[in-house]
Amino acid sequence: EVQLVESGARLVQPGGSLRLSCEASGFTFRNYWMTWVRQPPGKGLEWVANIRPDGGDTFYADSLKGRFTISRDNAKNSLFLQMSSLRADDTAIYYCARDTGNFYVDSWGQGALVTVSS
Amino acid sequence: QSALTQPASVSGSPGQSITISCTGTSGDVGAYDYVSWYQQHPGKVPKVLIFGVRSRPSGVPDRFSGSKSGNTASLTISGLQTEDEATYYCSSYTDVNRPAHVFGTGTQVTVL
């Protein structure tokens, strides 16, 4: 069974930084694209970033303007999202998700709530 | 990467059919057959219903079907059931400026 478990979520002040982690199990992690998707409370889904199976290429939503960095450690079956210069509108549930490689997500973590507030 | 446009809400009675539209551009929906649809119940994680415009993952009832014409994709739910009440999102691949994905604005489906 595919399992994705996010960690690292907390309350952070505007301008601060935060690193989310996602531990994967139940599948061969190094063979899959991985994705971060976020959802502000009560709002819709927003694609954040994804990364190739070997970590060689990363892609980001234009709206992030270089503030976020996605990375992975295939030896530890882990995905990361480093977030900096956080703003109130970054407040959201952040989902770690497995991309099938056919441009859709078939498995999601339970999500990690990041709150940016003073 | 502007969000794809969906109607805010659609409703129908049990047993009826409803269709949700998802309008993009020639750079996303119109350019690739990489449209997917997700269902999200309140407080739950999204679940994929359709990928590649019209393909269903195993376990998804054939009441759910997808199609595309030009820059607009559609999700049809036939034989609407009470458990279909949820929010539905479309998504598409795009590489207008760089490879990316874009979600739709979401449609709340109400079963009357």
C-alpha cells in the first residue's frame, strides 16, 4: 500500500522559513516523479512543484517566484519542500503526492497545515 | 499559469446526469491530452477519477467519464448518487513558459 506521510508543519512568522518532509513507503520511490500541491483553507488546489525520479529536474509554479525548493533523497525515500520568505497567503495544507509520470497524481499524503501568521 | 475555469457549482437529482466543464487555453487543455479530474470530499484528500482526458483508474465507477473539445474538457457523472456530492477539480499539463501543471477553480456538486 502506498503511504505518504508529511511532517514539519507548524506556525511560522511572515518572512520566515520552513522545511516540509514527506516519507514514502509501499512503492519504489526512486522510480516516480513526486509533487507538492497546496490548498489554502476553504479554497482550491494549487500545484506547487514537482521533481524527476532522479532529482535532476525540478519545476515550479510561477507564483512562487523562486521562494520554494523541492528536493528528494532516494536513499531515504523522502521528499522535501524548503520554503522561504513565507507570506500569509502561503498558509495552506501542503500535500505530498505521487505523480504517475503520465501527468496526474494517483496517491496523496494526508497533508500538513502550514500557517503563516504573526 | 492561470487556473483553469470551472463553474462554481452544479447540481442534479439522484439518477440524473451532470456535466462539469473545464476551460483552459491552447497552451494547456487544448495542447495536450493530459487532463485529469479529481474528486474531493470535505476534509478528505483528493482522489483521481479521470486521467489522460478519458481514462479511468481501476476502481472508479464507469458513471464517471471524461472528454475534451478544443480548449474545454468535461467530466460527466451519469446516474448521480448522493455520495457524488463533493468538489471536483480538473487539471492539465502545460509548458507555455516551462513545464507545469495547473488546476481548475473547482466545482461544488450538490445532489438535490
